[in-house]
Amino acid sequence: MSAYRFLGRGQIADRICEHLDAGRLGPPYLFSGSEGAGKEATALEIARRINCDAPERCGTAELCASCLKAVTFQHPDIRWIGPAPAAIAESAVRELLEQKIANPFYQAPFAASARIAIGDPEHPGPLSVRSLIQFVRRQSFQGRFKVAIVADAHRLGTAAANALLKTLEEPPPATLIFLLSSDVTALLPTIVSRCLKVGFEPYPLAGLVEILTRMTDIDPDEAASLARIADGNARRAVALLTPEARAVQTWSGALFAWIDAGQSGAAQLAADQLHRGVLPDDLLEPEQDARGLDTSDLATKRRRALLLCEGLNLYYSEAVASRERGGSWIPRIGAAAAAAVQATAERRQTRTLLADILRVEATKHEIDGNVNIGLSLAVLFQGLIDNAARDQASIRSG
């Protein structure tokens, strides 16, 4: 993270802050758009800016007291909530926020399947809707505005959504509420109708490169390569920096090749390893150690399975692009991988490749819905192998 700001969408933050500075508070905001498009970082940056004690000089030498609290998730007038286990402990919340201090695009493993809880009336819990309602009802402690941010708002349970509705209809004075969602269709229509919708497009390539180079000391060329793979998704781009993500990305490329070659045994072993939480050390980069990457934690296994599906669909999307664009295709993957994808694409049909992409996406939804990871992936991989075999047989006979 930048020392002085959250790396969100600057133009959107500028526009909203200008409206607020002019006294036009308006209704709650609904930030909608694809995963990793900067919705959360933008909301956090707006919250920081509008409560800054000294905007004319803050950040030139050091942060003002308000901004220092904002970027460390300790500001008394800024509250973030998101999907979490209903009984999550305060210590686990603090650990989550520590991760977000280092990387505001961080998403906890449990966020893929947890809901945003309504909370117990007496003891609502730190990330519940009732705790947020209590927060916005209290008088501002030191800032100009109280700011409430609800990440992944499409994961509000029905009771939690209905509990929040009254606050959205009549926010307390000087209170700003942001709902963030990559799936607006899953929100109650009554919630959507009470918000001002702001759309977020995926990050441009240059925007992702800037984020990666600001957050790390990564080489600009490597940053550009990761940004191409991430395809506009900042959360994915930053996640690709981790040893786990690099290992799973390598694994997805190998799996794509196994499927093309009809290596059912290797593919089924991969499904079993993902189910058990084991990463194959023969596919890790030389500096990586598999021992610290093996786990039996269900949330982590689910995250890895979803990462592998995303990586697999990257290769399928590149195969479609190779077939359809021919010589104008600009690969998002390395030269060696691009050559292998191009060779595979010549043995496949576009229609079937697109069907494979949909099959992988359907499996992601199954895994997200708490189905058996190993069984779901085993069925997926065998179906992909069967499709590849049919395509290759059709081309040979034609």
C-alpha cells in the first residue's frame, strides 16, 4: 500500500470527494463491478480523505493523525465489515485487518463462502450488520463524517439485509455508507433502489502495473506480465505475488497440458491433492518450499481450488484468443506457455473451448457453495479431457 493513500480508482474518489466537499452528501453508494476492480480500496481512500485533518500538507512529510488511523484501520469514525464466520473472535478480526493494512486488496479465505451475519441483538460481534448499525448511530468522535463500508454486500443474508435497509433509507446526519458488490443481482432490489450506483470497470494494464510496483519492489517487466495474467483484477494481480499463487498458477498450466494429452491419471491425482490440501513440490519454483504450503484447512483448500480454476480458465481463454485472433493474438502468458497453448488451440474447436470455460466457471460456483472439492474437480477434469479427446478425434477424421 502507498504510505499515504489506498490505491483505488483516483478519478472516482476525486469526483465523490468533490461532491462531499460541496455539501452534497446524497444517498448511500453502491460500488458495483467485477472482482478486484478497486471498489474497496476506493471506498477506503474516500473515507481517509474526507476525514483528513490537514489535506493541504498531509503526506508531504508524514501522515496526519486521522490518516494514520485510517490506513491502519483504527479510525474511530470509519468501520469496515465483510463476510466472516458468525462467531469470529476479535483477535481474528484484528489479524484480518493487519493483513489488509499490508495489502488492501487482501481477502480472507473464509470470504468465499461466509455470509455477512446480522449479529446477536445483545452481543452482535465485530463484523456483523448490527454492530455496523450501532456504529453509525453513535455520534462522530473526531472526523467530519462517519463512514461505513460493507464489502461483498451480495453476501448479506436476508435477515442482515433487511436489518440494514432502515439505515440505508434514513442514514444518520454526516454518515456515508458504501456497499461494495461484484454481483448486484444477489442484492435485495429494495437495497439497490436506495443506493446511488457507481460502476467499476476492470483496471487497465497500466493501472495494475502501477499498483504492483507501488506495493512491492517487483521489476516493471514482471509486474506487466502479472498484470496481463490478472486481466484487470487487482486482487488477483497482488495475490499472484505469493508463493502459493505462483505454485497454483504453475499447476494450472501443467493441468491444461495433461487435459490436452488425455492424462486422466495425472488430472485425477491433482483433484485428490487439492482435496487434501497438498501442493506438488515438483511444480514449485526452485525457491519455493512445499512444506509451508500444505494445509488441511478447508477455507484455504477452497481458495486454492478456486485459484486453480481461474488459472485453468486463463489458459482456455488464451486458446480461444489464439484461434480467433491468429497472428494478432497478444498472449497474457509467457512465451513457452503461449507456444504450448497455440499448439493445443490448433487441435481444438472454439465452440468446445468456450463450453469448457463455462464448465470451469460452473465448478467454481459449486466449490464456492461448499460441495466436495475433490469430487467436483475430478468430475470437471474428466469432462474437460473428454471434450479435448472429441475435438482431437473430429479434427483427425475431418
